Amino acid sequence: MANHLSSKKRIRHNARRTAINNAREARVHTFTKKFESALTTGDKAAATEAFRTAESEIMRAVSKGVLHRNTAARRVSRLAAKVKALA
């Protein structure tokens, strides 16, 4: 258990930041799942729109420091390949 005041504050701060980062990661998963469901319908327009929103959310996670940029690039690339395969 932490004894110093600053270390107690750091524990509280880390807990808040972890909750925020988990929520941001969950948003990425949510939009990715929405994209996957749009993909299964076979509608190219809906899949393209869902891809745009998912890509935007992934890149936002990168800017917030939740995801590494190479990880995000890999995920976006895989989603784009699925859209391209639909056509």
C-alpha cells in the first residue's frame, strides 16, 4: 500500500486514466463490430460508411495514445481489405 501522498494521488490518477482508456478501446471494438455486421449484410454502401466511421475511431484512439499507430494501421488495412473484397 502506498504511504506517500503523491503515490496515493498517482494511484487515483492511474485508475481514472485506465477507465478512460478502456472506454476508448471499447469504442474501437464497438465500431469495428458495427462494420463487421454491415459487411455481412452485403451492402457495399453501408459497409463503406461503417468503414469510414471505424477508421476514424481507430485513428482517434491513436491520437489519444490508446493504440500504437502501427497497430491501428494494421487494423485499418484489414478492414479496408474486407471492403475491397466485397466489391
